[in-house]
Amino acid sequence: MIDSKTISSWERFYRGNFINSLSGFKPVSLIGTKNNNGQSNLAIFSNIVHLGADPPLVGFVNRPLEAGGHTLANIETSRFYTINHIHSSFAEKAHQTSAKYDGGVSEFSKVGLHEQWVENFEAPFVAESKIKFGLSLQQIIPIPLNNTYFVIGKIEMVFVDETYLLPDGFIDMVKAESLCSSGIDAYHTVSYLDRFAYPKPNLPVKKIDNK
Amino acid sequence: MIDSKTISSWERFYRGNFINSLSGFKPVSLIGTKNNNGQSNLAIFSNIVHLGADPPLVGFVNRPLEAGGHTLANIETSRFYTINHIHSSFAEKAHQTSAKYDGGVSEFSKVGLHEQWVENFEAPFVAESKIKFGLSLQQIIPIPLNNTYFVIGKIEMVFVDETYLLPDGFIDMVKAESLCSSGIDAYHTVSYLDRFAYPKPNLPVKKIDNK
């Protein structure tokens, strides 16, 4: 057993790798925003969490402001942002968005991904992403415990190819080759184990045929 | 493009499958608690999110209280809980914890998983889990937007077999066969694509040898 005293005694990067792994595999995605001057911004986030389906809400954790990055400031100004799945075909480009570029450049052009704009929606989508959605800001909750921010958005529009949409509304992210991540810097492909029906007490688990 | 009007017009289960898929692959785990009478409780959660490494904080989203479940009430009383990774070997048992059992029974015994207790820590771990951690409650943030709760805990102790611990602190969850989930009911195995070094502007992404 490793106790909290031991963890806090560790060198910063070792502790970062360890604690970032613990919470499990993460839904890594690219968040697209634009600033006051229409300059686009693209940043990689893995601290994204489903909040509810009705209304459709998704949250993400933004790091302390002093850690840099323009995503939160842009969202506060424009009130809109996009979340774009990352696929095997552009994992390196997605990772490269976390390099510290100057404020005046767009990560889109620097890493070689393409902007996709929708009329009257104030944030860029990633053209290369096969599953992506646009959100309107609902609430920013400051978390004084570590100076992070929990940002909640409502899903306003979704782009998903019909190829990945099953008859019951489930999106086949394995077929779309969406990635997950772990730790700070690991990217993973994902395979099906099973889908299970809603369980009942004292009855065995039933598998769902995922077709 | 699917707009928010279309989404809100959908039948509840179709919408649930769709919106629950959108946020990406999820870090599915079992949360262990106990109530005032020492009765243990085990429930499956996928809305778990890394909040920061120093202090080591993890958050999860608890559904509205009227949706049932004893996890949040138990955490409010005992102030402690555990998060336990789910592996391929017991996915069905983990899924079965979400059946609506009466308050008087422990999901541990009902689904065939085993409690593991640590002296002076007021919540049960899952013996079968190869990566697990105990948390102390720090804050419960009510989210009036959909009556959910964002629960923040500090990692107080970690159990992880040395086999899964790499020299830089990274935990090899692929080797441990930890699962991720998608939608409401799908479970997935995970493989390595790559680890990448911290990126710098105008330099190509470097791979990390994950040994």
C-alpha cells in the first residue's frame, strides 16, 4: 500500500505520471475555441466527463489559469466551444497541440489539422474528427482546492457519420477508431469486450448483440 | 448535423445511448462505501475525472438523489470511499452491481466480489481489483442544471501491484487489463498506440519507449 505521505514526497513528474494514471482510461479529445479577434485555438483535454443526457450536458476540468492556455478565456468570451474526438490517424497532431505556441498562432495550422466552421456557431470544429459536438457554456465552477475550473456545457449540435450510429442510438466509437488516453502522454486504441443489458437482481447478466 | 431540437425530441433510451457515447471512452470503476450500520455498498461509475496531482484529487458525478443508489449518502456520512478498477475477468460482476438491490443487501455478496478492509479506513476495497485507491471526501458541489453532484475526493492510499508500475511512475493499465466503457452498457479492452514526449513548438513529436 502506498500512502498519501509517500505520494506527496515524490518528485513532481513521477507523481504526475502516477496520479494521472490512477483515475483510469480517459476520453481524450480536442477542444476548439476562438478569441475576440477571431483567432482559433485548439487544445487537447482528457478530463472530460458526461454529466447527463436530458438536458445533454458535458463537463471538463480546466487547469489553473497560471498554467497557461487560452481555452477557458476564449470560452468565457465567446460562450461556445467544440469537443472533437481524436482518432488513430492523427494522434501525433493532436498531442502536438499541447506545445506552448505563442498567443498569435492557431494550433490548427501549426499541427496540420483543419478548421470546420458552422454558420452562427462561434467555435471551430476539427474537420478530421469523425465524432464531434458543439457546446454552449452553461456554468464555470471554480474549484479552490487546486485552483482548477469545472466547465459545464450544453450540447447544441453533433456531427457523427451515420456509419457509426447503431439502431438504438449508441455510437460505435470502436469502428470510428476514437482513442482513449492514460496518464499524461499515452494514447490507446480500444476494442469491444461486451455490451450488457440493464441488470436485474438475482438474474444473470445478459449480453447485447452490438449490431 | 444533428441539432439540439432533434436530440430533445428523441425517445429517452435512444437519447441516453447517444449522449452517453458522445463524451468518449470512460474510466469505468467500482465505488465502495459503507453506511452507518457498517453495511457495505458497491456501485459502478464511469463519470470519473482526474482533477490534479498535487494535491492528488479525483472527482466523480453522482446522479440526482431521486435516481436512487446509496453511494453519495454513505460518503456524506463516513467521509471515505474507494475507487477500484474493473478488469476483463470480472466485467459481468461489475455490471451487475447496477441492479436495484434492496437497501439491506451488499452488492459485494450479491455479485460475487470480495471486500478488502484496511484498518481505520471507513470504506471497503474490491479484493479482485489490481489497481484501487481510497479517498477522503473534500467537497460535494451540487449542480442545479440537472440536479447531479460533483464529488471531489483526495487520494489517501493506493494499492497497485509493482508489476504494473513503470520506472517513471506511469501505471500500465493495459497490462493490468483495466477496462474502459462507452455509452451506458459497453465495456472495452484497451491496447497501446503510443506514448509521446512533452511536445515543443516546431519540433516533431517524439515517441517514448514504454518499458
